[in-house]
Amino acid sequence: MAKVCIIMGSDSDLSIMKKSADMLEKFGISYDITIISAHREPDLLVEYMRDAEKNGVKVVIAGAGKAAALPGMCAALCNMPVIGVPIKTSDLGGVDSLYSIVQMPTGVPVATVAINGAANAGILAAKILAVSDEEILRKLKDYTDSQADEVMAKDAKLQQMGAAAYIAQMN
């Protein structure tokens, strides 16, 4: 039984939304991933979201571009937390998606991450689940510690090599 559902309106969003799945896998969190268009398949979306809770879903991650109706519709159809991922678009660079997702009316909140911020959506879903799951909380703490270790290692290398050599090595 999946704890998180990752939903997107188009397969063109999959390369971004996969980053949510990657983070959930890192924390050992089960998920389902699906493509349902809020505009082209509204009846299917209603059915999917109305069944999500009884299917064990605790958090929804919804990615959408352009009009970006999907996260808001998911939030309107269920009572679980919904995390919106605005997808970068060729028309307006994802700002259209971002505005559509963050400007939800009172009573229908959607937590929103950065444009193409699907990895953070996965981490946020893990943090939501960690409130009632000690194992996920431990894995999040380990992840945070590993991030700090990576930064310290990079700084040590920078200090050892000097800025010019470090930058040259990066290119």
C-alpha cells in the first residue's frame, strides 16, 4: 500500500517528477506514480483522488505546468496534504505554473515547492510522514547529516586546492 501518490498531468513531466520518487526511495517510502490530466480526464481524477485515502495514501505530490490545475484539484478532492510541483514551461518559464499552484483559495491549501522542485517535494512528503514514523524521521536525520558532511568535504577541498583550481576542476 503506497503512502504517497505522485501524480502528473503529462508524461512530459515525468523527468522532473521522478526526482520525487528518487527521494521517497531514499527514505524507504512506498509510492505510486501516475499520469492523469485534470483538464482531459476530470472524471478519472475525481475517482482516483476519492479512492486515495482508502487506498492508504497519506500525502499527494502533484506536478503540473501551464494552467497547473492538477495540484489544486487534488487538494479539493481529498483531505490529505497535497504538495504542488510547478513544472517549468517554455512559454513563461514555470512562473505561470507557480502562480496557479500557490494562489489557492482559503480552505484548499497546496504546499508548493520551487519550479521543478520535485526532489524537495519528496523530502517534504517524508517530513510530513515522519511526524508519525520514527524510522522515516531517523532516515531524514541521516540525510541531513550527510548533506552537512558533503558541504564540509567540498569546503576542505576548496581550501586545499584554492579557488581557481577548484573552479577549473568543476568545469
